Amino acid sequence: MAASGQVAVLCAPARAGLGLAALALLLGGCQPRMVGGSGFGRAVPVCDEAGCRVQPREAQTLIIAEDERLRRQSDPDLYRGEPIGELRAAAASGDSGAAYRIGQVYEFGAGGLPRSAAQAARQYEVAANAGMPFAMFRLGRLVEQGAAPGGRARAIQLYTDAAQGGVAQAAHNLGFLYLQGRGVPQDMAEAARWFTQAAEKGVAESQYNLALMYFRAEGVARRPYDALQWMRRSAQNGFLPAQKAVGRLYMTGLEEMGQDIQEAKSWLSLAASRGDAESRRWLQQVEQAEQAERAYQQQLAMQAQQTATLWATVALAAALAPPPVTVVVY
């Protein structure tokens, strides 16, 4: 479930809809695992900020375009090419924002300055002490990487302060540390809490992780509907493993959720276009199954005249004989 980890293959029996019996044969090796209380069906329970309700399954993939969860959080104080001399003068006069931008210049080697994690950390320290959450996050990352002193314990504290200050990326990093038990006790519920905070602010990797946790009931109640919603948000935010997972889900169906071949082709095509070989292979399987289905329908259509002839010439059923009498001897 790592942010850069492999996509989980969500396997389920092929469903009716396109009549893809051939697809079920082509998908050999994907063993279904049915689990009760799926949350799918003709109507599904949905819980969100507005409360809990039951809505038709047809609305299960409705994601509003203006949803802020489809936009990754941006840093309002990014370095944008300001003259280094001006930033230095402003930082010397106590401008923490200028110090923060100089820190970015040193971290990434921008503005003509050489890269220096140590110099970046010093500048971030000034900005973090002034209460800038993104500076806390960037400093925490340098500390965790060993490029600045303090060790993992200090990195966790900096991430926590940054996340409490609203930095989504810091919340994601905390979620991953709790997920893996790195520097903190492993705690799936705590991981899910931080992933949720990050996911709500558009972090695609957190949305992906949260989707899998809802599907697996790890740290949260099992809610496949929410798993699908978060996986789709992650896919729409451009995270390749999520695009692949959504394509596979629609390719095969999932529990009581049916196939949607057009959705599957759309997502798998997108993932394949980004160089994912497995998505390309799955897309080929879908296309082969569609071709087999069309050929089968054409074959049936060619036999339509034979059916008409059969109906016209088959012998009528003979008259029925009276039913035999059952004699009971006492």
C-alpha cells in the first residue's frame, strides 16, 4: 500500500451486461473472493459530510467536477524566480517568507545557486520557527532523509505540526509512517486518519491508500463504495496505479458491482498510454473478448433463418394420452 507501491488487483467473477463469457475465460488466474456486506447492489449506503443515506447504484461513480478533492494542494509560498539579492535582503530584515523561498532555492539548486541541503535546512528552520507550515514540512522531509539533524522523532514532530497547520503532504507522510510503523507504533486507524486528511486535500497517493484500506477494512470499516470513490478520485488526479486499478475493476466487475466495459477501456487506455505494460495487456484482453462476442452474435444472426425454418416445419406435438391410473391396494 505504499504510495509508490504496486496496484492491488481487485479480482471478482465476470458479470453479465456485455455478455462477455469469453472475457471470463481470458482472465484465467483471477480467483474471486466473495466477502459479505459488500455495500454494492441496487441501492447502496453512502456516508459523507452531509450524513448517511441510501442511493441507487447507478449514482455510485458520481464525482462532482468542482470537488476540491480533485485538486492537489499547492504551496502558496513557492519560489517563483524572485531575484536572490532581494530575497536575501528581505530575509535579513526578518521576512520569514523570503527565508523560506531561499531555502527552496538551495534545496533544488534554483536561481543560479548550488544545491545545499544544509543551507536549505537553515532557511527552513527560520521559516518554521516563524510558524510557516510548509517550511515545517520541507524541513521535516530533510530531517527524515538525514540531510538535517534531529532524526526520525524530530521529523515526525515537524510533520505533525505541518499537518495540523493544514499541509496535506505532511499528513500523507504521517499516514505512511503509521502504516509501516516507522518511528511510531504501527496503527492502521491512525494511518487512515492521516490519509483521510491528505486525501480530502487532493493527495492522490493518500486517496489510493485510503481506497485500499476501505476495501480491506484496515483501520476503517469495510465500505467498498467509498473505496471506489477514493480510487476514482486518485485516478482522476493522475495517479497511475489508481487508473490501473479502476480499469481492472470495471473490466471484471467487483462483487455485486457489474462490469462497465467502456469505463474499463477508458481507464486502461489511459494507463497503457503512460507506458503500463499490464494495462496494455488487459486492454488487449478486453478487445479480444469484444471481438469474440461480436463474432458469436454474428454467428447467431446467420442462423436466424434456420430457426424460422425449424419453427415452420417442426411437427406439432401429438395428442396427450390420459394419465395412468394409480391403483392403491389396501
